[in-house]
Amino acid sequence: MCAGAFAVGSLALLYTFQDRMLYLPGAPIRHIKDNPPGYRSPEERRIKYETIELHVPDCPEDVIKGWLMTHSDSLHDTLLFPDGKLRKTVVFFHENAGNLGLRLDYFSMLYNEMGLNVISFAYRGYSDSILQAGFPSESSIKQDAHIIMAYLASYKQQTGAPVFAVGRSLGGAVAAYAALIEPDVFDGLILENTFTSIADMVDSLFYFVGYFKPLILRIKWDTRQIVSQLQLPILFVTGTNDEIVPPGQTMVLADAAKKSVFKNVMTVLSGRHNDTWRLTLDQYKENLGSFMRDALSFAGNLCLLKEQSE
């Protein structure tokens, strides 16, 4: 009797508090101002930037905050490299834990080493983005994605710049959802160490509650189902030693992307969940660069064929 009551109580707690169990905005550091030097501002990495604030229509006190990191103070001057080639923009959808400043190593690589413009927003409840009521949830983050994509659609229309999304871990699920709701904004999508669904992650990490999963699991993030609908080019990146998301889930996502006009898979030997991009940095940069070039070339060829057929 007591054991049964304890089990029911435990399942009720899992159902009620699963958002707090999954989303970890305070680990290891919640606010950017509390980061160590070098991780408090893009300016510390020789990155020109401005802070962007997006207000939530139904919740006027809620604010999505992010960084627009460009190579000029004037947005219209950011489109070209010094050699006259078009400068691309990467939109980074962040992982589950921590704040935007902790991603400055990655932003610096994209900006200073690859010469790209970078945009990244924190979901409400993360970093300095404001969520007045409740806790981050699948619903609130998807609402954030809609607002962010409205901003990016305007940015792309204003600048004409090629825009690519990079999503890592949870950010991959958010980026895939964002690409689904605004299919014309991104020229390509990079998913790094991204799970197929929360249900599959429960099977991997919490197999002992698998039997009760249909009863208690409210969080879906069904990335496999979303990826199966996407037509844009996709690059899948996985580390073979990912200790959180089984690498096999990346291969499942790649196989599901049957409508993608083309897709590539980059496998990093010994890559773990958070260091895959660092481990073979030159190879990583080359793969990102070649994927972006191929995606734009492929899109250009499709436009040419369309024009010739009309």
C-alpha cells in the first residue's frame, strides 16, 4: 500500500515538475553578468554587436533578449566580405543549460575565424530574457521561436543576406521547429547532437519510467517528425562519444529527412555532447563552410532551372 502510494506520488511529481527537471537555465550560470571575464560581452572577443529586445505580444512584460553580431555598425554594410563576396549570417539556437555568454567561444569562432555575422537569442527564462510567470516550457519556447522568426524574416528581407540556422542539442529541436514555421527564412539548417524526441530521450536516460511514459510525459519536442517535413538543406553533426544524446539518434534524424533537397552527416570521433565542434575545429569549420556554399549553389541551380522551364 505504502509502496503503491509512493509510486503514484513520484509519478505525479514527475508529471508536475518535468519542465523544471528538463530545462536548466541556471546551470551552471543563469545571468551573463555573473560570467567570468571573456564571457560577459561579445565586445570582449572583438565582436561588434548590439542587444536586440523582442517583446511578446500577449505578455508585454516578457522580453526575449539576444545579440546581433555584425561586421559593421551599419547593417547594410555587413553584407560583403572585403573581397566582395556575400557575407552569410548564422542564427544560433542554444542548448539547454546556461546563458548566451557561455557560447562566446563558439560565436567568436564563427565571427572572427569564419567571418560570419551571428545572431542568437535566449529563450525566455534563460540568460537575461524575461519570463514573468511560470518556467520555460515547450509551449513558451515555441512561442519564442515564432517571435524570433518574425524578426529574422524582417532581417533577411532588409539585408538580403543568406541565413543559416545552427541548433545544438535542445537548440536543434527549436531550430527545426523554427524552420518548419518559416520555411523561406533559412537557406540551410545545421543540427548538432540533437535528439529525435523527448520520448526517445526518456527511453535512453530514464528507462525505468518508460512504462508510464504515455501517462506522465507532457514534453514532446518530436524533432524526427518535424525534420521529416523539412525541404531545406540539412547538415547533421554528431559526436560518437556524446554522453547525453545517443549518436544513433542523429542518424535516425538524417534518415527521416527524406524531403530535404540534400543532406550531409558529419561524424566526429570521440566528440562529446558539448565539445564536438571544438574537437576537430578545422574539419568542423570546413564542413560548415562547404555545406553553406553547396546549399547556396544548389538553391541557385534550382532557381536557374525554374527560370529556364518557364
